[in-house]
Amino acid sequence: MSDKTSLSEKINGLPKITIFVISLLFIIFIGFVDYITGPEISFSIFYLIPIAFATWYDGTTQGIIISFVSSMAWFMADTLSGHIYSNPTIGYWAANMRLGYFIIITYLLGIAKNTYFLQKKMASNDFLTGIANSRHFFETVTNEINDTAKNMKPITIVYIDIDNFKTINDTFGHMTGDQLLRSVGTTIKNNIRSTDTVARLGGDEFGILLKEANYDQSQVIINKVQMILLNLMERNNWPITFSVGAITFISPMGSVDEMIGMTDKIMYMVKNSGKNAIRHEIYENKIK
């Protein structure tokens, strides 16, 4: 795993109960400071820290629960610090107003969170197939190269082109062509390891990143994927085959563009040699 894991990713990896407990500890601390500073100094805005923390990392429901607890903590701190109102009901009114304010913030933050992750997903996923797009694929390969340089593990990049795809669009229509692309993307994703990445790189071209996979391991996966894809085409009576180019990099090249470009050239060698085949090579950058 990369050393560049962000704090947010680490927090997301925590159990939900841990996030809830951290939020409660925040409230206890803020409530205590609120109490000892007295009623003349307002600390209401600081209760938003545990509320926002719980909402973002634990969900809107937990955020609302923390909002209730924060409102109660504020009320207790306000009462115990000796704040005297002209009418006792004013204190309860103020607590309810803060609760309403906290819940509105929680609700809006929940919407912002959902919008953020939806846009993030749309930015990294192909709109048609639902798998990763070329941008995300390049970023993933870049991150993997950085890790590979440290742990000296091989990686394999696979480039798959759908042979005669135009025939599908011309004969069956673009809707069938779109269905075929979605089926190919889903089939590849379901038949590689969870640590690997598949992406749609172009109109009818797909890329696969096989992490820490040597030549023999990669060859098994590539053969399996091609066989399953060909069976899928046969079941649907689609006159389609696949040209596959792959390179197992024992050590990375200078850039991601070079590595993917080199794999792309291997795939085109297959297409120019009759299509419907796999060409798999090994690359090792030997330092003299």
C-alpha cells in the first residue's frame, strides 16, 4: 500500500463505532470548555466540529444523533455555569434553536458529501460502462509505478481491442454496440482480482492493470479473460473477437505514457497479424 494514504482515507478505514466515540469525546471536551468559560462566551460554533466529523465519516443519521448530544451538552454547560434567564423556558428555547441549527447544518453537509462523492465517481468512471475511465487508469498506473519502484514487484499492463466492433454498430445498431461495451467492461471486471483495475481507454479499447503480477500469473488471468469474453460473444451471436497486447514490467519505464504506449503497440501488432490473439511480452529496464 502507498505511503501517501491521506488522513481522510485513514479515518474512513476506522470502525463506525470508533468515529462515534471520537465525536462524543469532542463534545465532552467542548462542553467542558464551554462550562468553565461561563455563559458570557459563546462556544456554539465549536460544537459543529464533532457534528461535521460524524456526518462526513459516519453518515447523516449519526450526525443528527451527535447534533442532539451537542445541543444537550450546550444546555448543560449553559445551566451549570450559572446562566440565569428572565424566564426559565428561554433556556429550553435556546437549546432547541441550537438543535435546529445543528440539524440543518448536518442535513446540508450530508447533501454536500453525497454530491462530492458522486462528482468524484463521475470524474473517474466511464459514463457508459461504469468502469474506470482513462484518466483514472493513468492515475492508478502512476501510483502503482511509485509503489513498484519501492517494493520491486512486477506489474502487467494489458491492452484489449474489440475486433470488428464497427460491424456491430452497422448491423445491429448503436444500442447493441453500447450493450456490448457494457458487457465487456463488466465481464472483465468480474474476472480479474479485486486488486486489479480495468478501464475503458477509448471507443472500443480497454486496459487492465494487474498489480504485482509476474508473467505466469498474468498469462493465466489474460487467457481466462479472453476465453470468457469470446464465450460471451458466442452466446449473444456477436461476430466479435479480441486482440490483446500485454507487457509484464519487471521494472517500470520512464513514464506511464511510455508504458501504456508500448503496450498499445503490442496490441496493434496482434491486429496487424490477423487479430483474435494474445501477445504477451516481458520488459526489464536493466541498469548498466
